[in-house]
Amino acid sequence: MPFKTSGSGAEPQSCQSEYSLYQTVKIPIHGEPRQFHAMDIEIKKMQEEHINKVTAIHIASFPNFFLSFLGERFLKEFYRSFLYDKTGLALVAETNGKLAGFAVGTDSPAGYFKRLLIRRWWVFSVNSINAILRKPWIIPRLFRAVFYRGTPPGQQCALLSSIAVAPKYQGCGIGKLLIKLWIQKISYRNIISCYLTTDAENNCRINAFYQSQGWKLDFIYQTAEGRKMNRYIYEIKKKHLQKKK
């Protein structure tokens, strides 16, 4: 059941315990041009039971990225952290009982990563020990990768920290559904905008995807490792105001 947005910033009582959104999408049939079959998608709140599959999707979607290099145990702890922090919002997409994608973030990036650093730094260190033993010089980068997602562009700005769709389900609209519901849910928390960061170079398809969903390029910066990043913003408040008119 799709959610109705509310201009009050408070989540409607009827929606507070209900996360599910159901939608049918068309999936192209391999080897059959212009032939499709229907697939039912359910998007709902991430649970502990999803963590293993979420981690597997991350590794499959980002095989050469630094967080994937840190290993499964590290990634499991990273995604688990969004389940148990009051500012976290974690969703998954399922089809026929199989996990197809996920989206995680927080409505208070500065507070979230500060708490994570204070409470769980040792857990991340232990769970990345194999990677550290192989390359001990990565420790500073490890902490930057986990506890920094770019500077928030302003107050009441949520962070979409990570979103991925399993390779076999990419290109059929699941990512769009995840972003749509994630923004709807985060908007009930008196949030007026969201931001995310992604690679600026050799990443044309992903940048084009965010732009097609209404995200605006706001800032370009470079990490300590020389990685050029784009920061995108999605203005929630403006969208709500337009609907009221």
C-alpha cells in the first residue's frame, strides 16, 4: 500500500507500523526482444534476517569498492547499525521471497556517525581485521569510509547512505521504488531535504539515474585518496509545497 505524504512532518498513525509497498514491474525476458513478464515487488522494513543477503547484494553490486574489500563481516555490521539506531531508516525489496535490493540512511547524519564512532569503532575494527592485516595502512581510510559520507548541505537534511539492487534485477525499476518509499518515509521526520554522494568519474549511468529521479548536483569534492565525488540533493519540502497548490 503506497504511503500518502503529510505536510505536518508527522507520520500518519495508520502508517507507523506498516512499511510495505506492493507494485508489479515488467522484467525483460532474456533473448526475447520486447518480451516481458510481470514480477511483484514488496518493499518493506529491513530486519536482522535480511543482513546476510543485503551484504551479498552489496558485494555483487560493488565488487571493486573499498567497503567490499573490507569483507562480509564488516559489511554486516555496517548495515546492521542502521537497524538499531533511532535515526536509521533501512528498507529492502523482495520478489517471490527473494531479496532484490535495499536502501539505508539516516535522518541525522552527524549524530548517527558520531554515535557509531563512539559506540562501535571497536566492532568495525575487529570485523575488518583480515583486511587490516593484509594492508595495515588502510586504517585511516577505513574510518573515513564508515564514519564520513560527505558534509550535510544544511539542517533537517537526511542522508541516503547506500542503495543497491541485485545484478539480476537491475534495470526493472526496483531502485526507483526503493528511493520513492525511502524519501516518503524519511519525510515524516520533519526532514526537508536528502543528500547522497557518488563517484563523479566513470559513473555516468548512476549519476544519470539520480538526476532522472529529481536529485540535483549540489557540490563536487575530492577525498583524501583523490576520489572525485558528486553530492546530490533532493528537496522534499518543495515537492510537498507543489502538491498542496
